[in-house]
Amino acid sequence: MLTSPLYGQQKGRVKGTVVSQTGSLLSGVTVTVTDSLNKVITNTATDAKGLFLFESLEAGKSYNIRFSIVGYGNKEENNFIVKPADNNSILIRMEEGSSQLDEVVVVGYGTQKKLILLELSIWSAKKCLKDAWLLMQRKCYKVLFQI
């Protein structure tokens, strides 16, 4: 492995903030650092303030930093060269993705089309109303006979 003679084995910190198109801070964004061969070096997620931090990256080395979150397009900073110490700051503005999230509902064990779930919900609501009506009638009969 070759290193830059200027930096030797010095380490650098990369910190940054991830925001939406409107400037809102984005928490839970997955941030992945890879080398030039796309081998994952490390990863993290942004905190509640949209902040992330990588410590101990090798100074003078080039990294690719990838940002991803559901509902937004992936963003990538390619060939980011880490400087020694704390002089590495990034501001990332994520753009909403064109994914079709409104057509798929995620459930605990898989996915189903929203239309099927809507039909089941309507059927369940009708059954629930019917059961409630029967329950109400039974309670009314009980009250009438107890008087």
C-alpha cells in the first residue's frame, strides 16, 4: 500500500452535515466510506442534528463517501482526499428520490401492494362495525332483561 510522503501515517477526521433540499437536517442517513476499489472501510448514520463523524481515516488517501436514506436519491463524494487533523468538513444536500414509495407498504415480514392492504382494511372495518353492532345489541338485551 502506498501512502503520500507528505502525510505519512497521519490520521484525519471527516465530519459533516446532511440536509434536505429545503435545508432541514436529516437524521438516519447512512454514510459509507469506501476506498478506490469500493471496499467498505467504515460506515455510520447521521444523528438527530444531521451530523456524522469519521475519525482515524488515513490522511492523504482518497476515499469515496456515499450517502443514502429512504425517500432520497443517493449522493456520493468521489475522490475525497483526507487532510490531517480536523480540516475535513462536508455539507451534503440530499434530493428527494423518484422512488415509488406510495405504491408499496412495508410490513414486518415482507411487502404487499397497497391495494391489497386497502381491501383488507375495508373488509376488516366492515367486520369490526358488524361485530360492534352485534356486541352493542347483546349489551342492550342484557340491560333490558336486567331491569
